[in-house]
Amino acid sequence: MNKDALNKAVKFWDRAASSYDREEKRDEEKYQNTINQLAQYLKSEYLVLDFGCGTGLISNEISPLVQQIHAIDFSHNMIELAKTKAQKHQISNVQYKQSTIFDDYLKPASYDVILCFHVLHLLESAERVVSRIHELLKPEGLIVSVTPCMAEKPLMNSLFSVLNKLGLTPKINSLKLQDLKKLFAEENFEIIDHHLLPKTSNQHFIVCKKRPLGQ
């Protein structure tokens, strides 16, 4: 992402931070279902990276299930709210940091699971990011993603396009499920679980396992 686009995106999400939790938890049943499905892929000894963690909604919830979580977001306001909530609930095994996925402090082959919730459709280059995730995962590590495929809802997609031009929403890439499947396959991942999230029409829950390069 070029510098101007990054600054614009950061400003948008900084403004949105205060209402983010409300929006995410608007449908409590869907939110809890996502947590339950994610939980089956976690173990107490795992080191997890939560990429695009927002205000820590997911990281704080799953913190008792894993050893440690590194949670990153490029929005300063998101990270500050996440830290405040973690302190309030005395959560000590989540490390929040304003950062990007390409930060050098993230070490290759370090993570058992990388979370990528509601992020892939917002990226300028999903290919670069998924390749970086492959690099950061341990052998046979997992990427767990939730992605709305806007191309499957043309009317909604058109609405968001208009809202983006008005500066009311971020730029959203128009994806289909087949685009996600192709992306993961080309970046050396094997899909081991996939389904639509209950109570949604286009939000796909996908779990992929890292394959060695060249396989």
C-alpha cells in the first residue's frame, strides 16, 4: 500500500475505533459462533498472531485458550482501546502493537496460527500479505480467516462502492469464494475447512494449512 493510501486508511479506522466493538457484536449469535469455530483450532501451547486485531475483540476472548497472542493493527486508536480492555480484564498474555504484517519484529516460522478476520477484502495486495503469512507460520501452521465476498452480493457491493466514494467506508475489494480459494492455493496453502458463517450470506470462514514451498 502506498503511503497516501495507508495514511487515508489509518485515518478512517482511527475514526471508526470507538464504534467498532458495537458493530462487530451487533449480531451476538454470529460473533459467538465464530469464536466457537475458531476455538477448535487452538491449543494451550500455541503462539497466535492476530493480524488486523481491531480493538481486541477476538484476541481478548480467546486468550485463555492459548499461550500467547501477538495482536497487531495499523490503527493507533484501535490498539489503544484494545490495550485498555485487556488491562481492565487483567489479560496478560496478549501483546498489542501498532504495526503491519511486514514489520521486522515478526519472525519467520514463529506462529502456530495466524488470524485474518475481516481483512483480506480490504487489502491492496492480498497476495503479498498471504505470502507473508506463509513465511511467518510454522510448518503446517494454520491461517484462519473470515472474509465477506462482496461480489456474491452485487447490490450490496454497489452500495459500498458509492459509500466509499463519499468517504463513509474503506475501499472494499469485490471478491468471490473462488478468488479466495485460488489465492490460498497459489500461496501454498491447503484448505482444510470452509463454510459460510451461520446467519450470513457472504461471510466465508476458511481454515488453511501451510504447505512447504513448491508443493
